[in-house]
Amino acid sequence: MDTHMSFETMARKGGMRVVFYAVLTLVLGALTIAAIAGFVNGGPALRYALCGFAALFVFELILRRAPWDFIPR
């Protein structure tokens, strides 16, 4: 399986690939929706989203892997 130009760092098949993309979509989607809602409403959701994105960035910077990369093949 070719994983070039993909979020995947290793080839996954079947159910594990579905789980991988579900986790990826849920995490990034939740942070993005919180950022948009916080920006529009001026509430604390923007602060939580920015902290979430920053935590994700630091996690990937230190471990050189995204949290969803720990999902097994």
C-alpha cells in the first residue's frame, strides 16, 4: 500500500484504517469547530481550541508522531 501524500505513517488495512481516520477526523474536527465557534461567539471555546492545537503541536514536536499514529496496524 502506498502511503505517500497521506496522513498515515504506516500502511493500515480494514478496520484499523477506519479507526485511524475516525480518530484523526474527530480530534481535528472538534478543535476546528471549537475554534470557529469561539471566534464567532467570543467565548472560551477559542481559548480551549488554541490550547488543544498547541498541545497537539508540542506532542508531535517532542515525540515526532501524532497521537493517532499510536493506533496499531
